[in-house]
Amino acid sequence: MTQHSTVPVRIALAEDEADLRQVFVQLLEFLGHEVVCAAADGAELLRVCFEQDVDIAIVDLDMPVVDGLAAAEEISEKGIPVVIVSGHPDAKEIVLEHEPVVTRIVKPATLESFRSAIAQALATKGA
């Protein structure tokens, strides 16, 4: 039962919880995408997004060093669509139209929530 997409998307991921970061990488790779970065904090994510070719950034809201929304602002200025991920109840209060993010994934994340968020992010790039 393979669920691969036809075109691999280069994804930069930031999640401060190591076990969850590994699960997210596995889900994204299962969908056929290339995870070019699996960062533990926002600063590492920013560095990679500015040094490598990245199609989409998937960013945890609450991270050390640079939080998710601050990282999203800088990344989106480079033209990279950002998907925010959070398990906090206040994540649903984020007004997407007022933030530099395309959509959000609420934890616990599912294969389908990643698939849908990636499709939305790619649509903003005209892909």
C-alpha cells in the first residue's frame, strides 16, 4: 500500500520533540517527499531554508531559539510557503490570513493532514 505522490517536494521540517520529528519525517517520506532538513529549532530551520532549495517549510509553532511564527515570517519572505504545526489549544486561534502561513496541522498529525497541507502549500506556489 504505497501512497507516493508523483513529484517529490523538498520539505524543510522543524519540530523540537525528537521522536515526533522522526515520525513526521517518516510520514513525509512515505508520501514520496524529500525531507531536506529535520531541524530541532527555528534557527536551524532558517539557516537551511536560506542555504538550500526548499519547496515548503513545515514548522512547529512552539520551538526553542526562534519560534514557529517568527521563522515562518522570514521563510515566507523568501517565497517558501509555510505550514504551521501545533498541539496547543491556542493554535486554532491563529488567524491564517494575518500570519505568514498557508495552513495549519493540528497534532496529532495524520498522513491525510500532511497530504492536504502540502497540496494547499503547493497551490500557493502555482504548482
